[in-house]
Amino acid sequence: MATKTIEICGWVIKSNGGPNPVCDKKVGHPRACSNEFSRAYNKDAKRKHDDKKRKLKAAKESAPASLVQDVGENQPFTVAQFHEQNVAKLEKSNPSLLAEYRQAQEIVLDNIHFFEHGHEVPETDMDYVGLAEGLEDAEAFIAEQGGEVVWGPFCFSEDTQVEQEMKNGLDAWQQRYWLYEKAFAKICAINKPTEVYAKLGLVISIPDQKLRDFKERVRQRPYHDDKLVLDESRWRSGLSWTDYAEQL
């Protein structure tokens, strides 16, 4: 049976068909409507609130001792704060390594700039880099760094050996992954660049999604296997592969 949205006494509620619920008070009654649908709405809202508090408590109990003090309902401990804290620690303990990571991040930004704007540079310009050369340089850098940063959204499947709270079908990067020891270890074990991103928020290799999107934009079509054949005209157009196809 279809679900429809109905507004009663300022509350937006859902009804699974049947006759529309009617307020049992006079017209213009304030939000505290006493009909059964409003009570059900309030009960559901309370359940969601209690569930949120339960999850917060579980996060505190499962967090490493060094992080528990930073987790709280009034002082949310965000991924940005987690990264800032770890960067500050590394700056004190190993500033040369931090400088190395930041230098690598500059190279990543240069490569991403080529992906997005390399086609705009004329061949006569001294800074010109061709399509094949630019892609080859990017892939060589990725290999040198130990792989791509797993940047795109990903979630843990039910059979992954991590905490049950992280098997929720949500993007791991959008959660407090560092509070769950097994999940955090799984992420860090992917490769070194992904570990550095997870701990510090620094991107020391090219993100997988950026490289994948670029290859999709410049590859020749149609294709029948996994072999990448570059298309200079697609690259020069600066269009996405779908927009390019529409203009043909």
C-alpha cells in the first residue's frame, strides 16, 4: 500500500493509505496534537533520539583510551579534528616525514590539475604535456607511492572482519572509522597512501576516483575489452564522455 505524506497541526507525518487522519482538536490547534498518528510520530522521534544516544555511548566504549576524552555529545569529535590532532603529533615527532608527505601532496595536486586542465594548454607552450605522457607520469607516481588513495565511497560488507557497527552500508569515510579498531586496521592495510589519508587527511598519491574519471573521459569508444586506447579529440574537447557522445 502506498505511503503518503500528510500535514496535521504543523506535523508532517506518513500514512499507509486508508482515510486521512484527522486532528481531534479544533482547527488551528498547536503542534502538540493528541491524535494517534501524532503520538506515533512522537514515539518514533524519541526512538531515533534514544538510538542516536546508544550509538554515541557505544562509540565511546569502543574508542581507544587516547580518544575517549574527545568524544562527546556536546563536543563532537570530527574526522577533521582527528586529522589535525595526528598532524600536530607528527609535526613534533617527525617533521621531516610530514614535510615529505606535504611535498607529495603538491605533486598530487599538479596531476589533478593536468587531469582537469591539461587539454587547455597549447602545444607551443613550454609547459605543455601531452595526454599519453601526462597519464604515464601519473601512473608512475602512483606506483612509486605504493598505490592509489582509496578515495571513492566504499563500505564494509557483512563478511568483512570488522565491528558490526561499521557494516551498515554507509561510506566508511563519512563515519568515525578510527573509533573501531578492526575497521581502522582494515583501512590502513589497503596501502600506504590510504593509511596516510586515513590518519592525517593528507593525500600522498592520486585518488582512485580521480584517475578512474580521467581515464573514462579520454578513452576511445566503443571498446570491447579492458585495454585503454586514448582519444586525443575527446581529451582536447574537455567534455565528459557522456557530453562528448551527445555532440557527435
